[in-house]
Amino acid sequence: GAIGVGIALALMHAVPAGNHWALGLGALGITLGLGLAAGFLLHLLTQRHCAEEELVVFVVGILLLAGGVAEHLRVSSLFVCLITGVFLANVRGAKDRIWFILSRLEHPIYVFLLILAGAIWHITTAWALAFAALYLSLRFGGKVLGGYLAARVLQADLEAPGRLGLGLMAQGGMAVALVVHFHKVHPTSHAGLVMTAVLVAVIVNDLVAPSLMRNVLVQTGEVES
């Protein structure tokens, strides 16, 4: 999702310039270069032994700097930070310590993201709720069908329940981050429809996902009923 949004935002630079795709490809190159530069800089900073508090400052500071530069250049800050993470995950250094720090910061960042999403979420028309119901139904059906087909394909090698898709209903923070990012760079009525659809789906899925997951685990015998 973040990759698709990043590429789309980069190529949008070609539209105001009369479909000069070279500008779009240049923006994509800037996005990749900025992410790699941020990752390399953070890698250099973490080569020296530092306390955990200093490492937190390094990580948050570099990510904020990279995101700020990306917003100034009108490219996807999510995509830039994704490239930074991919770079750090594939080089030697303090990536294990960085992962530990980010895992500790995940919950408060997610709460802040939900508050931000709620603050900018406005349901302007009843069609938005209808669109949300359609998206939720299609996602539910896709998960159930995909899980069933996967279980049928893997049944010879893996004992998977036919209702596997019901255990995959939960949505993570990436969906919320993507829709907030989309609303910021494309603040139109269409963005409001997309935000309503995604946030309603996140709320409903997070409410029903635990019980659905438990039912799947009971079916497989992993937990007692």
C-alpha cells in the first residue's frame, strides 16, 4: 500500500507539467534517494555506542527530518520512511536495537494516529456510509474466499481450516496511516469517502476480529472452546 501511494504521488508530478513523465520519474528517484540517504545517515549515527535515550532521539529525529523534506518536495513521506526501514533492515548495525525501540513506541504512535484520524474525519453525506458498507462487504468476502482457496491449495501440506479467512479480518495501523496521508495530499470529497470507508472498516474489523480469530483457533484445536 505505501509503495503504491508513494509511486502514485511521485508520478502525479507529471500531471501539472503536461504529462511530462520525466518529472514523475525524477520525483520517484528523489523519493528513493531521500529514503536511502536517511537510512544511511541513521546507520552512520548508530555505528557509535550510544545510550537508548540517544538512539531514540536519532531514530525519531532522522525520520521526522526525512518526512519533513518529503512533504516539502511533495513526495510520499510514508514511502520515504519505508525505504529508510528497508535499508536499515539489510545492513549491519543497530537494527535490532532500533527494532526494539520502535516496538516500544508503536502503541503510543498508533494511539496518536487514531486521534489524528478522528480529528480530520468528517462524514459529509450518507453515501459515504454506503460506500463504507460496500468496501467492508467486499473486503470480508475477499478474505473469506481467499482463505478458503488457500486452505484448499495447502491442505496436502498444511492442516489449515476452511474458515482461515475469518482469522485475517483485523486491520493494522498502516491502513489508517495510508488514508490519513491520502487525505492530506488529496483533500477532496473523494478523499472523505475513502477515509470514511477505511475508518469504518477498521472500527468494525477490530471489534469482530478477536472473536473470529478465536473461532478459527477453536476449529483447529489450538485453544479450547
